[in-house]
Amino acid sequence: MPCLIKRLTIDGLQPVDYSADSLARATHHEPRNGVYTITNTFETYKVLKLDAHLNRMEESARLAHMPLALDRARLRAALRDLITEAAFGDVRFRITSPADTPNDLILSVEPFQPIAAALIASGVRVVTVPNAARENAAAKTTEWMHDRDAIQKALPAGIYDAVLLDADGDMLENLGANFYAILAGELRTAGAGVLAGIAQQIVFEIAPSIVPINKTAVNVSDVPRLSEAFLTSASRGIVPIIEIDSVTLGDGTPGTTTRALRTAYTTWMQTHLETL
């Protein structure tokens, strides 16, 4: 099923001059210079922390030296209209602001497919990518959306994602998610040099009652000592990691802390949904 893509201009929603069967394929038609955010709906028209997404878009634009001031009421109405027209039910949607016309937004929606329950139950395998720290990592730019596609396509079979390392081997973030590890009883995650995630905001709220947080990245040399790891993104929530660079974590199944955090995350999410 194709995705539905339109441009939101001063004249309202307008058609674009291309089509794509997924948001991933639509990426190739979007500008390399710009900022974006991506998330999904629940019960067709409900969203989670949309204002946080839009705040980050505006901050990303500032870091990229783009003048962007979102008309949020107008944007929400346009998203509702696009979701209604698409008739997909729950959707995954992307909002893109091109650098050359920042206030002419590209809105793209596709049917939302939650991460497979089997992957949550069994955990995923990841690899690390050396010397891959992103320039201007605090900004969610379309340039990175294009660049990470090459890394994604080069992942070996059976590998779900990659963890970007800096020059010192510190484990920063995944291709489109934040990375966390449990080391010596602490929840460790990079506090700098990464994109601050929206799902991460929820983790930072729920985690202190479950595990202490240390916003210091673990190093790739720590991998054999990690008891658990996971990644988070707005569209997937918490995804357990059970193997890094062929090193099995713990007993090779999602750990008790990760499962407790995922339960707390789901509960928080269900009580904080808002109507678009």
C-alpha cells in the first residue's frame, strides 16, 4: 500500500510531484538539507508527545541555521486531514521542513506496523560502527536521514541495527534510536553527542524508580560486562538488545530491568495519549 504525501503550504495541502510505497522510499525524494521528525498515531488520531517532537524540530532548525516557526494548530489540522484521506487507520508519519522553504512542510503518512512481538520477546542483535559520531548530532536533519540509509543497507543478515561509536569507542546511539546499557547496576546512556530522543524523555521519567541513571556512554570495551541493553525510538518504544558484535548479553534473553522498563513505558504511554 503506498504512502500518502502532500506539501503543506500557505494555500493548504498540495500534491507533490512524486510517489512512494513507503516512508523509507519517500526519503529519496526529500531534500538533503532540512530537518524532520517521525512518529506514529494510536487509535487513528491519538499521538504521544507531539509538542515535544515539534519543539525538537524547531531546535534542530535553529542548530541548522534555518528559520522555522511552526503553526502547530494548522499543522495538527493538516495531519488530521491527511490521515482521514489516507484511511490507513493508525499511521506512521513524517514532518519534513526543507532548508530552502522551511515553512512549506512535507507531510508523509504510511500504515503503522508495530514492531513484531517476537522481536520484543526474543530481543535483537546489533553491531557497532567505529568512528561514526555524527556532526551536529543534536539536530535531527534530513542529511543524516539520507546518510544512514547506506549503513542500514550494509548491515549483515540477522542484524537489526547498528550502534555508532565515537573515536574513543564510546557507544553513542543507534541509526534512528537512543542506545542504553545496564552496567554495574546502572542504566547508562550517552548524555552528549547524540540526538535527544522523545522516547528517551519517557525513559528518563520512569527509570529512576527502577534503576539508577548515569548519563555517561559505555565504551565498546565494556560490552562483555554488560548485563542488558536496549534501544528506544518514538515508533517502537523499548526494544531489547541481546547481542552486540556477536557477544551475547546476560543469558541471551531480554533482561529483567529492560522488561520492567518496557512495562512502565507502556503504562506511561497509555495514560498520556492525546487527540491530534
